[in-house]
Amino acid sequence: MESIDTSNMCSHLQKKLFDEEDEYHRIWQTLQDDPELTAVVRSRQLHIYRNGKKVLVLAGKSAPKIIREDRICEMLAKE
């Protein structure tokens, strides 16, 4: 996967992605390992795509937005 420019990402989202205790960290690791997944930072949020189709949007303070059912969405903790 190409590297993601995290400098324009919301600081709350950065903390969630890079904190090993947070659920978003597993998603971040999966992004690094799965060649079908790509991600881009838009409007300070992380937009995640599988094979070019958007599946998930992660934001810092608001809830994740599931666009399409995908196995990466299953990594989000169920409340």
C-alpha cells in the first residue's frame, strides 16, 4: 500500500489509529497488510476503499460511517 499522508488528518483520528489499545489501530494495521485496501485523507477523515469502492470512513470524534459491508468494518467494536 502507498503511504498515507497523515499530516492533514484530525489529531483525534491520528491518536485512535496509532494507539495500540484502540480499535482503530487494528484497522490501520490491516490497511498496511491488505493489498486490496487503499485509503486517502479527505476533510481530515480517513476514507477506506477496497478495490476502488469506498467501504468505510473514519473520523476523530464522530462515529465511523460504514458505506458498504466489508470485513474491515467487522473490526469495529460492536456496542
